[in-house]
Amino acid sequence: MSRVERGLFELYAENPERGDLAVFGRRSALSRRGFLKNAGLTAMAAAVGGWIPFHRHMPAGLIPAAFAETGEPFEIAGKSGLVLLNDRPLNAETPPHLLTDLVTPRERHFIRNNGIPPTDVDVGAWRLRITGAVERELVLSIADLKREFEVVEAALQLECGGNGRASFNPPASGNQWTLGAIGNSRWTGVRLVDVLERAGVKPEAVYTGHLGADAHISGVPDKQSLSRGVPIEKALDPNNLIAFEQNGEAIHPHNGAPLRLVVPGWPGSCSQKWLTQIHVATEKWTGAKMAPPSYSVPRQPVVPGSKVEKADFVTIGSMPVKSMITTPKNGVRYASSVSPLRVAGHAWAGDRSVACVETSIDFGASWQPAALDEAPNPGSWQAWRTELRFPSQGYFEVWARATDSAGERQPMVVAWNPKGYLNNALHRIAVLVGDA
């Protein structure tokens, strides 16, 4: 019988004690604090590269952040440092340590494609159609948008609904995003609400449907790769843009050039790329990947790995509160003679704002507040920073968690769902304190 390889997350999720035994050759106490002792602690310390001063607070079965896997960057015109997840369609994420900027550089913005982008785009000939339950249907060129509506700029965050999917167990289908399917570029365009008001949204309007020019991966003509929409109330939010520039230049071809929607705070799939049409519908839109389980989660928590009936799913709306450590890089070695260590990152919370960010160096036994900036505009992520001092040499983990304006806080772990959406578990990085 051939040997079956299993991932570290799968091993620990199934049986934390067996995972400890297989990886470190010891049985954890599996007590309330997951106390490590004797040879097991020594083995883990050797594996992570240093003694673990706060080992008594380490939860049983916790996979050290030092073991986080990183992919190899790939090269594509106009992009730098992204890690490839899939090449057909093209999907690639940005490692957290390359997302230090408040405004994500064009070359560092992640790529999430569902189909094949259009080629040989003629910007002058591009048209956007507004159809459906409106008083007057519109056909607008990009020049019309610039001339007839107020042009605005805003830093707006876009996050794939499956960001963090790689940490779910049992594994969920789809691109195995770790943390980097998030970006906060500065977009230039016109407000979606202004265009809809020009068309005259009828009272019976319920939803929008978005269509783009990308071809289905199968090559079948007229088959949609992605066509999602949002409730009309969200569509009329003044923070949504029909964008034609990214950071003051043309949108990157893989980020939707020459025209795209930017609907901050909701799954990135709502922000249709290569935008050609917005249809105002009198019922919930039924385009490609609107039906469950796509971009949907169970109404109630379910047993990991269980089957969920389609009627028991709800469509994802506003994304949950989340934070990321961008400085330093995971696994940094920090000289004990230098103090303190600067730690920084970003936090965001869907339609809400972030109220606070906290950090811990003792596996969550205690927390300290970080300095948190106001967002430069609604829909943007918020920068945070702190300075941390370590009591001794050894292996430490820096944990970060955010709390939103409604009091919702990032959890240590999130409930499993079949498609691996909405993973907003707190972010952890490993720090080895000691002279090299």
C-alpha cells in the first residue's frame, strides 16, 4: 500500500496529541494551557530555533507560526513579488511583508481571476451599459464617465472572500489563499450611485447584476465566468466606484483594465473586472457564481466536512473584521541587545471601521493595545503600529487581533465552512529573540 502524505494542518486538526507526537516526539498535556514538558518541549524548541519562554501559555495542538509555508514568487509584467496559486485562471497573492504601504502599489496588488481577461483592449471603444429596472438605459464610454460625472479618488480595500482558505481543515475547494488576497490601492473613477441615479433606479429594484468581458475558462462562447451583484442598498452606497485608474495610472490588465467596479468591504467578486454592464434587477441576481455554495456560508455552524444543503446557505455580504502583521516578516531573528521591536500592519472591517488593535507575545495570555490610525477615507484599511519588548531570548510569537466598531473581535480560530470563506482568525508571526 502506498504511503499517503498528510499536511500539518490536517494532522493537527484530526488529533492534536497525535500531531505533537508525530512532529515533536512527545505527548502534550492537552490541559487548559496546553503545557509542554520534558523532551517534547525540548524537541519543539529545537524545531522552531529557540527556547519558548511562554510555553506554559501555548495552546495544545497549536502549530507554531514558524512553520508557516511560503510559496515562490513568480514574474508577470507589471507585478512584483506575488506568489502563484493557479495559472489557469491566473491567481496570485502578496506575502504580508510586501504589503507595508498604506496604499498598495499596483505591482503588489493580488490577482484573482475567474476567467480569461480580454486582450487587445480598445479604451476608446469600451462601453458600459446600464440596463434593467431604470427609467432610462445608458450607454457610456469611459470618456463620457470622465466628462459627465464627478471624478473622485479613494484608497479602497479589496479582499477575496476565500482569503485564508488554506487554514481550513478538512481542506475546502478553491485557491488555497493564505493571507495575501487583499489590497488597498488608490482608485480613481466615478461613484456608482451617481451613474445609477442618472439612469433613474425604479422603486421595484432589488439587486444589481454585474457583467464583464472576461471569457470563461472552458472557452465556451457566451458562457459567463463570473457575474455577481449586490443588494440595491449596497449599490447606492457612495463609497462604491466605477474605476478607470489605479494609483494614478491605468489599471493593471489582471486587475480589470480598462474599467472595473470597486465595492469595498464586500467580497472582491462583487467588484466586477473588465466591466461592460450593470443590470438593475427586480429580484436577486442569478448570474454565474451567485448560487450557493459560491460566495456563501452556512446559516448555522456545521460539523467540519459535513454536507450542507443549498437552502441552508446565505450569500456573503460585509466581510468580517481582520488584521495583518506586515512588519516584521514571519520568522525574523531579532537581536536581544536591540530593543524594542517595531511591529506594524493594517486592519479592516467590511462596512464597519476598526475600533482597536491589540498584540500579544505570550500566546494570548495578555494583550496590549497598538496605536491605530483613522482610515484616510471610508472603505480603506487602517494602519496600526506598536513596539514590543521581550523578557528573554528564545522563540516568541506575535499575535495581532482587531475589534470593529460594533464590538466584534477576531477569533483565534473560525468555524469551518464548505468553501473556506471568511477566515478572519488572528494573524501570528514567529520571532526568534537572540544574537545571531
